[in-house]
Amino acid sequence: MIKQSTYSLQQLADYIGAELEGDADLIINGLATLQMADEQELAFYTNSRYKNYLSTTAAAGVLLNKSDRDKYQGNKLIIDDPYLAYAQLTELFIPKCINSGSIHKTAVIDNTALLGEGVTVGPYVVIESGCNIGKGSCIHSGCYIGANTHIGSNTTVYPKVTIYHNVIMGDNCIIHSSSVIGSDGFGFAPSKEGWQKIHQLGGVRIGNHVEIGASTTIDRGALEDTIIGDGVKIDNQVQIAHNVQIGEHTAIAASVAIAGSTAIGKRCTIAGAVGIVGHLSIVDDVHITAMTMITKSITAAGSYSSGVPMNTTREWRKNAVRFNQLDTIARQLKSIKK
């Protein structure tokens, strides 16, 4: 489907493969929640907590599943997974790249750089020698693209992103503002005079359909490349150190820090503020809950947690004292058993 500003309900139903009940010609110009939608917007229903809004919503129509179809009497798109369908429809309503195919007069582009058909380059962008930008990609204002970096087709790089030299990025990626890709990893060798810098000679390889949040940093490898697999989703303010490898379709929430040379498997989910120490491995299909500290390799799929749940300060202080007494209590219990 060609992206446009409005769609009929029938067009939206066809796009996601939904069953339509209602006015097929009704025009939709956006998506919204049940509470906030108006008579030209499509809403979605996936959580029973919002059931009461089905009778009061002003939405032009609602996405819902088969078991809920009788709960709403207006125009509806019926599909097995309404939330997934909503996610698919959001792609139709995102703003297009402004001035598609234009090169701003203030951009500085080395004459050896290759730009594919329809590439957009915004104001004050710098593209160094040997770069290759694939067709249809959009480099927004103030970005820096280092020498010999390759960016695939239909990739969007938002304002003020810095991409160092020798970075390879695939197709259909999104890099949000102020992210830094390819900066030096934290490598130093101790000496009598202080710290000797280990210059980072590797690069960064990013697959297709990867999204990287705002102010996230991905360091280049020391000798081999840091690798981000196809379909990986990384939230804001995440630190990924040198030589980390992240498997396909893994999702990482905000404020996660991953130390160097750690390998993370496919389809993992890592919740916010998780810390992962270096030189370990995590298998496929692992879920790590928020604020967990991973200090050893994970060899079996499943959910993992650490940390102390919130409590009142009074109770937390009591429990903190008891935690420090656990070793003594364990030794006493062992002695009693003997």
C-alpha cells in the first residue's frame, strides 16, 4: 500500500487482513486510544480494564479480536491479535521524510561518497570519504557519518546522530537522535606510568530492521566487530560495549549496560536498568527482569531476576541487616545439622 494521509476502513482491513463489520468507505486519518479517539480515528481494544470505554468512545472504529466482537456495536476490524495489527497500522501514519531525495546546500559530502537513488541529506550533515548510503535513506540534520561507513536502503538516521568510521548498517533501520555508533570501547592496559590506551581496531556491524533509541552508545570492537543482529530493538540510553554480540530479534529496554565481549542470544528480552558483566554468554529465549545484575552465563532459556523488591525504609533496613547475617546463620545451621 502506498503511504498517504487518510485511508478507508476497507483499505486498513485489507492491509492487516482483518474482517470488516461496518462502513467500508469511512475515512480514517489516524490512530488513538479508546478514550481519546475522535470520529476520524481508529482505536484498538486489547485489555478488559478498558471495557467501559467501548460504550463511550467517539472512535470511527475499533480493532478487536473475535471473542470481543459483541462488546462493541460500531464499525470494527476483527482480527486475532489487535495489538499486533495496531502496531502494523502505525507504519501507515508516520510522517514521510521531508524533502525526500534532496541534498541540503549546507551538507558536506566527500566526493568519493556514494548516495543511492532518493537519498535525503539534511542541513549540516557531514559524510566522509568512502561512505555508501543506500537508496531511499534519510539522514537528518546535524549527523556525522565517518569514513568507509555503509548504510543500507530505507534507513532513517535522526538529527545529531554520530556514526564513526567503518560501521556497516543494514536496510530499514532507525537510529534516533544523539546516539553514537562506533565510538572506542573502554580499553586500557595498566603500566607504571598509568593507563596505556588500547586503540579499537574493529568496527560495528548492524543488521536489517534494527531500531536504536535516543542517546544509546554502541562501541566498536577492539579487534573484531561489535555485532547487532537482524531485528534487534534497543531502547534509549543503553550502553553496549566493545565486541558484544546480540542475536536476532532481541529487545533491550532503557538504561541497560552490557560490558565487553558478552554474547546474547536470539529473541531475548532485557528489561530496564539491567547490568550484564563482560565475557559471558546468554542463550536464546531468555527474559531478564528489571534491574537484574547478571554476573555469570545463562545456559538455559527462561526468566531470570535479582535484586531486592521495594519496601518501606524501616523494613528494608531490617532486612538489609538480616541479609548481612545470612552467612553466619548458614554456618550455624550447618553446624546444628552435623
